[in-house]
Amino acid sequence: MEETNSNIELFDSYIRGELSESEKESFDKKLSEDPELKADFEIYLSIVKGIKAASEDYLREKFKEIDLQEKTLLSGRKLSTYLAIAAAIVLFVVVGISVIIKIQQTQKHKEFLAQEQQTDSNLISPKDTSQSANKPVEPQKPAGERMKLLAMNAYNDYYTQYPNKVFPKSRGEIPVDSFERAMYYYDQQDYLKAEELLKNLKDIKEAQFYYAMTLLSLDKNKSALSLLLKLQAEPSFKFYYPSIWYAGMACLKLENIEQAILEFQKLTVEKNPYSAQAESILKILKQ
């Protein structure tokens, strides 16, 4: 408030021409260099102009009243009345300007604090304020990319190679029977040789199931999925539920989220060895 009053006194002296040449030059220089001082001065001028116009009308009416009511009084009494009115108006002008300029300065200060607070919140992540303010913020992944990431994580967490449940592991010579020999290579994780043998055993449904498992191991997911969907035609098939489960796995690898959900939902209709795992994956995919 003290600084505001000082400025008003300076403004008064300036417009009344009471400043010396050097003081006037110094004031003009401050106005050109200090935007806030210039803004306050412009507010001062507009207020003085408005109040001056209003006060002239007020004085004119007041002096008419004085002239009518105090004709019998001494001229000294008239002068004292005039001075009291003039002093009241001057006091009103000074106080009014001070209050308005103070309000303007308070508003500017609030805006400055708000800008500072916004800057701080942008520089420091609310999730980890201990990190450097200069650390770049990672952009949020699009919904499609996020779902693909969830699908791949589910695949990595739940996929395991289906074991050989048709022939015991051979510990001696390579079997002569084609199916048995194919499973021998399957156990050895020699999937290329297993694939060559299994793809020709089209009349043996169990062989076709392991052919699909071999294709998955060779990352031939589309072919594996097509075959597994066909194997689901008969619920009495020995590998019916595994066919559904691994069809879902193939869909995850292919990033076909909608089809994967449909496959895993089949496993939740009735209790089976894959029900619990299927429900867990569905929760992940429906996040």
C-alpha cells in the first residue's frame, strides 16, 4: 500500500507539472521499461478523468446550494465550506485510486501464483515426485496397442507346450510307426521332423491335434488355429478342451482379441481342467 501511495503522489506531481526536467525524464523512462507502472498510470488517468468530470458536476450543484443557503454568512465561512468539500473530493480521489490500483496488483499477483503453480505441476509427475522434473513423460498407449500388450502378456504367462499323452517316451531306438516316431521327435522338440510326419496322418484325429501343437511351436499360428477349430466339432474328442484352450492361445499370439475371448468363454460354460485359467485370462482381456 505504501508503494501504491508513493506512485500516486508521483502521478499527481507528473500531471500537475511539478516534476523537474530530470525527474520527468526519469519517470518517462520508468513508464517505458515497467509495464506494471505504465498500467497503473493508465488506470490512474482514467479514474482521475472520470472522477474529475463527476466532481465538477457535484461542486457546481454544491456551490449553488451554498450560494442560496449562506448568503448572510461571511465570505470566510464560504471559503471554509468550499475547502472542506474540495478536500473531501481530493481525499476520495486518492483513496479510490489507491484501492483500485491495489485490487489490480492483487489480481496480477494471484495470476502470477497460478501460473507458477501450473508450471510446477507440469514439470513434476504426480505419480513420482521424487524423479527429476526433466524426465520425459511416457505417452499413454492407444487402446488397441494396450490390448495387444495384454494379449501378449497373457500368452507368455499361460502358454506351455502340451505334453505327449499318446505314447510313452522312447528311450531306445527311433520307433518305426509313423505316429509314434513323430511323437518321438515331438518329445525331442525337433518340431520340423515331427511336422513332416504328422501332417500326413490326416485320418488320425489325435495325430492332427499334435500336428496343430507342432505348428504352434513353429509359430505357424494361423494354420494351427484353423486345425484346432475343426477339432472342436466333436465334444467327445479326447483333446476337445485342449483344442479350445490352444485355439485361444493361437488367437492371443495372432493378436485377435475378440476371437480369443470367444474361445476362452467356451471353457467357462462347464467345469473342465482349463476353466480357472480361462477365467483369469478373460479378466485380463476385459480390463
